Amino acid sequence: MVRQKTCTPVARQKKLCYDLPMSSLLLSTCALGVGLGLRHAFDSDHVAAITTLVTGGCSPKQAAAMGASWGLGHAAAVVGLGAGLLLLGVQVPAPLAIVFDLLVVGLMVLLGVRTLRTPQPQAETHPQQSSLRALGVGLVHGVSGTAAVALLALTRLPSQAHGIGFLLVFSVAATASMTALSFLLALPLAAVSRRSARLARAARLLAGLASLAVAGLLLVETLQGCRS
């Protein structure tokens, strides 16, 4: 009796990918990376973090530079760590992924407290320092998000090359999305700052409180994940 071979769902998905023409496979990989990357910048912790940075009295142009710096830090973590995971064919261990998530919680608390302690927006006098701060924030977010993104590339794409290509496209799209988001957030904030110091201060206080609220939600989600 000949035993029939069975395929796991992941293996079946990869087989379907191999059956696709190379051009279609490349196009679908790029489309997936662009779509997820553009949406990724709008995650609640990303929006809350960048809002605390752009409410500090920067111009829309400076805000866009901070958004791009966030994207570079995020890309460095996602591509660097993600490519390593793909090449090794491993996933981020669950306990380590929890530690990464807790780092984001701590970061959001730090940003929220810093914003609340300096409620009065001031003109940006050290744009390089602000860009470095945004780079570090993006790096922490990227480290936390690498586990899910690398897992997607590892299980849904047929080869390591396609997976690394997906990570690159995803990171470029996320950077472009965060740059545009930062610029758009700064437009009304800059207009408010010019017209009313009280409204500008209120916007900054709201940004700080929002960062702390997001930190609380992330902490609850992380703890619930530990119990499940």
C-alpha cells in the first residue's frame, strides 16, 4: 500500500507560491510589502509616539525629518533582525518577544512623562538631536515588530530571498508612510502654535496622556498574551 504524502498548511501555501510565475510572485511580494508597510505606520503606538515628538514646536519640514528618522531606525531593526531570523530559519522565542513588547511599553511611558513635564511647545533649536531621538524610538518599535513581520515572511513566502525582499519593501513603505504622517500631523499643530499658546499646550498634554494610555493598553495585551 502506497502511503499518500500530506502537506502542512504552511507547506501547501509555499507550494502554491512556487507554482506562480516568477513575475507574479515578485509582484505579489512587493504589493504585500507596500500594503502592510503603509498601514504599519498607523499602529496606535507608532502614532502616539511620533505625536509626542512633533508636538514639541517643530515645523512640518522638521516633523517630516523626524518621521523619516523613525523609519530608518525601524527599518534597521526589521531588516537587520528579520533577515537574520530568515537566514537561520527560526522565530523569535516567545519570552524574548514579550521582553521586546515591554520595551515598547517602557518607551511609551517615557515619552508620555517627558511630554507632560514639558507642556509648553518650544521652537526646535536642535533638529539633529530630535532626529536621533526619533531614530531611537523607531529602532525600539522595529525590534518589537520584527517577530511578527519575520514570521509572516518565513511562513508565507517561498524563499529567503523573497522574504528579505519583502522586509526591504515593507520598511521603505513604512518609512514613507511615517514621514507623510509626521508632516500632516505637524501642519495643524504648527498653525495652532502660532495662534494660541494655550491650545498648543493642550495639544501637547493630550499627546502625553495618549502615550501613557497606549502604554497601558499594550501592557494589558502583553500580560494577557503571557497567560494564554
